[in-house]
Amino acid sequence: MDINYELYKVFYYVATTLSFSEASKLLYISQSAVSQSVKVLEKKLNQNLFIRSTKKVQLTPEGEILLRHVEPAMNLIKRGENQILEASSLGGGQLRIGASDTICRYFLVPYLKKFHQQFPNVHIKVTNQTSIKCVDLLESGQVDLIVTNYPNSKLNNTNNVKVIKNFRDVFIANSNYFDFRNRKVSLRELQKHPILMLDRKSTTSEFLHQLFQQHQLDLVPEIELSSNDLLIDLANIGLGIAFIPDYCLTNQPDALFVVDIKELLPTRQLVVVCNEHIPISPSTKQFIANLNGEPYPEEVKEK
């Protein structure tokens, strides 16, 4: 089927903005031209792609399917344009990174600062999502690389994974509310107390649930949140025992302590991941080299 690329381009902008008028502004063409292009595409595909009403525009199920295929293609074209503009140098272009709030705050910031100092003309864009959702960003071409906790159930053999840091997860509690500061505590005993942890859509939640299952224990958390910082705050006021990565332990209140667990908790990793089926830009290569070659954030010195 011979369909002009411009029709898919117009479809993409209408589908992502859900507005014919907004798409016309972004494409610098008239709204009637946008509407006509969509009608032509729908006729060629013999499918309705949008549900139109006076108040809003919605994708049909067929439109949603088409967007899932068109969006990665559009992002790939944009990547190609950016790489050509970079002209195989680091004098410009864009670096797009996907990472969770926690990884950005407690790990990436010093690397972002150093890279920006080295290459001030490279535009850095950071998209915050959970480590699991970051894989979707990578596979759809919305980011050049992701930094994620590992293991990650969404990663597969089509991704290029490199370990950049090992870490352990810890349970923390306030000594004013929990009396096991100077002794070892089993997971079974810990299970009797309120557990504070990240929500189910996180790699950390997957890891902890699997850990309890391996010891034939059911984990029923008291509170599930999307922020490790909030977990630390709630543990500090005695609402429960929080489960967080050890690299989040910076400047915590004196009353908080790391619970000494009888069972050995496996190490996890921070990894940087690229999609091996997509060409890697010079800025992406350089940032990955910085991650692999520079000291950990707490060791990075200011110029």
C-alpha cells in the first residue's frame, strides 16, 4: 500500500495532541489541510482513526494501534535528524535520558552536571518514569538511554545492558518506635510490622515481593508510594519500616537506623541501557562512557 509519509506525520500530530487545531499550528498548515489529510489516510486504510465531536477528539481502537507503530517511527526519524545535525561531534544535538526520580536525584545529578560542563551545547532532556516504564520509553524511541534498577522484568535480549553500580536494598526504621536496633531481625518477624515500600509498578516492589516468596512469606505492605523520599519521611515519623536502596541513605535523621536482617538480601545493580537496534549518537556514547569511567556520585569532585 503506497501511502505518503506526510499523511502519517499529520496523523501523528493529531493523535498525540488530540486536537486538529493544535496539530495545524505545529505543522504550520491550515486546519482544513490537517482534516483533509486525516480523511485521505482513513480512506486509504479503510478505517476510522478518530472519533470527532464538537468538544474533543479521541482515537478509535484502530487509531491507537496505528499510533503505537507510527510513534516509534517518528521518534526514529527525529533521532536521525538530530544525529545528522550533530555532524558526528558533540557541538550540539540532544541527549535524552529516561530514569526514575530516585535514580536522578541520588545518582545521576553529578553526571548530568559534569556532562553539561563538558558539552554545554548538547541539550539534555530527562524524562522521569519508574524503571519499568523507562523501558517503554526506550523501546518507543522517546529516549536515547535509560538508567534503571536491575533486574527489570521489562528488559529483554534486544537491549544493550551495562552495569554501572552495585547496590543493596535496606530496611530503615525510627529507633523511637521500633526496639530492634541492636539485634538481627528475620523477615518473618519483620512481616509482623508495617512495611512501607514503593508501589507495585516498580522494580523494587517486584524484588521485595519475590524475596518474601522465596522464604515462603506473604508480603502485605502497609503503605505503597511512588517516592523513596516520602518513604524515608514516613519511616522517620514512625509509621512503619521503609524498604529503600542504600544509595538513598544521605543525610537521614539521626533516629533512623538500618535494620540488621538475618537473611542475606541479594545485591542489585544500576544499569545503563540502549536499544541495540537503533544507532547510538555521539552524545549518548560519551555520556555512557562518563557513567562507566567516572567515580560514583559521592566521589565526583567539582571543578
